[in-house]
Amino acid sequence: MELQQYLKIFRDYWRSILATLFVVVMATAGYTLMQAPTYTATATVFVTVESGDSAGELSQGASYAERQVQSFLQVVETAAVLDPVIDEFSIDATSRSLAEQISASSPNSTSLIDITANGGNATETADLANAVAASLVVTVDNLAPTSSNGQGLVSASVIDPATVPNTPSAPKPTINIALGIILGVLIGMGQALLRAVLDTRVRNSDDIESVTDKPILATVGHISKNQDTSEKRAHSEAYRRLRTNISFMGLGGERRTSFVISSSVPGEGKTQTSVSLARVLAQAGETVLLIDADLRRPQVANRMHLDSELGLTDILTRRGTLADLAIPASTNLWVLPAGTIPPNPSELLGSEAMAKLLNLVEREFDYVIIDTPPVIPVTDAAVLASQTGGIVLVTRSGISRRAQISESIGILDAGNATVLGVVLNDVQLRSKSDRYGYYSEYTTEDNSEALSARTSSQPKHQNANV
């Protein structure tokens, strides 16, 4: 991965990274606060060997002392040293349990023994270290071999008594918090990288471009419940951009006026895109027919608050005509609801009657927008897309997956359908500057009224029959 990709991951998952860092640091701080303070005190014992006056005897004595020190290190934690300490301080413990508070070490090539005691009370800890050191001195005298004159060949003495520590040796808040920060950053970045690798959802235009070379016709931002003016304007501007891109396309390689709007799976916003695009095309003075060809779960009529009892299926089964069943929704915009739900939607949409209807409405309207079921679950969208100028595939940020987009385009290509492009829906815009565009001083509604005044002609299809 390149540096730019790491920066993108950090930008996408910075909230979870900070949340992970916060949790780890708080856990570390809590663990540190819960720990009882531990104090450490050290007393130093020096071991000597009685030897002659010559240099050779002194050297031999020093070497012997060093060897003996290694033996006495083991003696420190034995009952011979610790039992007298237990009796002196009336400690309610055994020599084995007391040995867990004591440790002994010796610097290399020296005759010194450092006796370290740990405890929860500073004074008691220093007293314990000194008591063990004194007991070791006595034990060394008892265990050391004697010379012919009755004096011990090895002796020990305390040269550096333990002092009362001023601060606890553990816990160490500064070090613990620093380690917590490092661990939190590592875990946070690790989970972000793992999520980025495992998460195949589409979130921005870069994700779509990594899957297909089809053009991105528009990026529609997320609309919050308490949307402000900039969000509304950005939303309208996105659909105007889609309208502009559609108007520049030669649909299906020829100037056909009909096209399908669909998605890979349900819940990606295809119906909302169909309705919004139909409205902005009508506001621009184009005559538009919006057909609800989702004969399984029709939603167009409900979205536009229109009667959906009769519609497309009734025309295809010769129970009504286009002039009778197409509903004028606003200036320049007519809606043909789905009508009666049939048992065989795919066959009905691929019938000769549907082909005749498409030929008729393409002559009667500037644009014919057809809302269909999703591409992957059923074949309806592919069937209709092959009979029209093409299909616009709607994807939803955070919902659609890259594999689904690839599968949808593969299905459409296999059905000889022209994929006009992709609309990325419900994108999270990071700032108001992302939502800003070049807007006129009057609103979309004012623009709609102005266009209505210029395009007050009667619908061209009133006398059409199928």
C-alpha cells in the first residue's frame, strides 16, 4: 500500500482510531489507578575472605569470595536467613511466602550482594531489607568454614543499609500512559487496516472507479433530517448535473429518448433517483414520462402521492390506453404507475406490447424514464434496458458492494444493454464547502415557476392509444 492509501484509510476511519486510542488509554489509566503502590528498598552486603598477606594469597582469596557470593545469593531466600526475620518482626508468613518479597543479585566480578525488598509500606520495606541483610551476615558467619585458630574464613558485612524510599517504584503512571498511547495507536490503525481490507462497500467515486470504467454521472449527497439550505441546494444541483450528463448522451448509440434506472440490490435509491431526475428534466422544459416498471414492488406512485390502481400492466393487457392512464404530475411531467401486479412480470416487460409502447412514448415525449426492479435479483431491468437507450445504475454509499456492481454490469453486458453510467447516492459530505455550488439568487422553486410559464403546451400523447 502507498502512503496515499494509508492516509485515505486514516481519513475514513479516524473516528474509530481515536475511539480505540481513547479506550486503550482509559483502560491503562484505570489499571494503573487500581494498582496498590509498591515500594522498593535495597541493602548491600560485602563478602570478604580471610587470606594471607602475599599478592597470590590475596588474589586467591578474592576469587574464592566471588565464588562464595554465588552460593550466598541462593542462601538469601532460604529459611536459614528468613526465619530469624519472621521472628524478629512477628510477620504472619512463612519463609517461602516472604521470599516472594525478597530478591538478591550480585554485579558481575564483585563480592557484593544487593538485597532488595518490595512492600506496600515504605518504612517497613526498608526495615525488611536491612533485617534480611543483617540475617545474611549472621548466616554467612555460621556457614563459613573456620581456620585452625577458630576464625571464619569468609565474613560478610552490611556496607550500604537500605533507606526509606520517597516514591513508589510501581505503578509508573507516565510510562504506563505512554505505553497505552503507543498500544492504542497500533491497535487503532490495525483495526482500521483490517476493516479497510474486509470492507468492500462502496463509499466514494474512487471505489466505483476501481470496479468499472463506466462514467459517474452524479454524486448525490446524504440528506439529514434537519437539512439546511446548503444541503437542499447541493441535492438539487446533483440532480441537475445528472440531467445535464443525460442530455449530452446519445442513448444506446442513437437518439433514443427512453432509458432505465435501476440498482444492483434493493435499498440503493433507484426510485428516488428516477423521481428526482424526472422532475428536474421537466423543470428544464422537457416533456417527461416516468414509468414505474417495477411490477414486483412499485414505489413511484406512492413517492409522488398518486393513484396506482391502474397503469402499465393494464395498458400491456389492453385494459386501458396511455392517454387514459398516464397521470399529469406537474408541468411537463406525466407518470405511468405500475398498475395491477401481474404473476409474470419478466414475460410482460419483454412482450411485443411493451416494445410497441416504448416506440410510441419515445415519439411522444422528450424523455422516458423507466424505474425497474434491481438487476441482480430478477431479469426485468436487463430485459427493458436492452429495448431502450440504456440503463443508469444507482449505487448507495455504505450499502452497495463492489462485487455487486461488477455482477450487475456483467449481467447487463450479457444482455446487450448499454450501461450509460453510475449514480453514487447518499454520500456523506464532509463539509459545507463540499456542498457548495454555483447557484443563482433564486431558488429551485422559482426556477420551476419560470420554466412553467415558458412551457405551458398541452401533452403530445393525449390521443395516443395502445
